[in-house]
Amino acid sequence: MPLAALDAALLRPTPWSGVAWLPRAVAEFLYFGIKEARACLFAGLFFAAIFLVPRAGVLGLPRYDVLLLIALAIQAFMVWSKLETLDELKAISLFHVVGFALEVYKTSPAIGSWSYPDFAYTKLFGVPLFSGFMYAAVGSYVIQAWRLLDVRIRHHPPYWLATLVAVAIYANFFTHHYIGDYRWYIAACALGVYARTTVVFRPLDRDRRMPMLLAFVLIGFFIWLAENFSTFFGIWQYPDQIGAWSTVHVGKWSSWSLLVVMTFTIVAHLKHIKASIHVPD
């Protein structure tokens, strides 16, 4: 089924007749799962490439370079097919830049938090250029899910305050190597800022609600799972994975959840998305 037709079917005000016989809870869960999978189109295709491209590369081209070409092709397709607008592409490009800057810092010899062990022609400062697309994939998911699930936000904090928390989260990824890790203090601030914030979404034909903080944690968990798969396939390595692979420390879950807060803040500044966000006076 063409993606445009699939999206139209998922967004119909009445459910597909094929699920009419199912209990409502099951039908809603099915629709929710399909919409979530569809929202993960960019991430799904990109991580499928990570798993399928052999470590030796393709036709003499190193794996990291092949992944960059695939990521660029996926992004071009998303815009060409109008699944993403140019404004959304600008936000996703910002995720790419922000993520790549973090990668350069974290993989530098002075820090060495993780490394990209394979050769590539498209490495810059020791980081393959495709790496920024892993962060862009998170932004793409949030944008797509917002539309497909008809997301609305109630009691969003003032934009200046949300931006301040997001900047603090990003800065801590850099500064904690020198002045201490204030992750949990910042998390406590985010907890207070978003304590009343609610996500309203529509899996099928009725609105459902969940705390915004729960959404951050759940998305962070699935990113942590994807990170485990990526390190298992040797895309990058943490120092304790060089001899033999081991599960990524569960503490990274909190880091990814905080990164989702930052991602959400960037997305929330898009003009057409602001229209569905309620900020109390």
C-alpha cells in the first residue's frame, strides 16, 4: 500500500471495518502499534540498514560510507514524498548538527566515551557523518507521531522555561566530564517543569491521555534498546565492549530520556505544531 494511502487510512475518523469485530482495547492497541511503526519509518529503515550492511562494506565502499548514502536517500525520500515538510527538515537538520557535535566531543581522545572503530572516507574528527542521522531519526519519529496520533499537549510549560531545561540537558553532556554530573538535578527540574503536562493522542477514534514525563521515559527506553542492537553489530563501541560485547549500562536510559526532552523542545517550536500546544497563562 502506498504510504499516502496508508496514512489516509490511519487518519480516517472512523476505524477500518476489518477491526470492527475486535474488542475496542485490542483494536486501539493494533492501530496504535501500526501508527507507531509508521512514525518510525526513518528510524526503522535506517536501523535496518545498520543491521543489513555487512561490516566489510559494499562493493569496496566502507560500511559507514554506505550508511551515510542510505541515510541521505531516506531523508530525500521523506521530503520528496511530502512525508516531511521543509520546515520539519530544518528541525531534523538541527538534530543532526546537535548530535554530530556531541559525537565529536564524546569520541575525542580527551573524553573517549565511545568510539567508531571502522575506517570510512566520510569521517570528520574521527566521527562518521552518518552518526548525526541517529539523532535526526528521533526527531523524525516525534514529528511523524505528532501527525499520525493527532498529538496535542495540555499545560505545556512556558517556552522559555522548557528551552532553558533543554539547554541545561545538552550542556551537561559536555560539562559533566569537568564539573560533575548534574543529570539528576536537571531531571528533577524537568520533573517539576513537566509535572502537569499531559499528552492527548488518538490511537483510533477516541482521545487518550498520558503524562508527558511517561512519554519521555518510554521513548528513551526504546532508544536504549536500539543502542544495544547497534553496539552488538559493532557500529560503535563503549570502552567496556571492546573485548566482548555487553549490554549498554541501564544508566544510559536516563540520558536518552533527557535527550528526548531536548528533542521534544525543538519540535515544539515548529509553527504548525505550536498550534496544538496549550501553554497556560
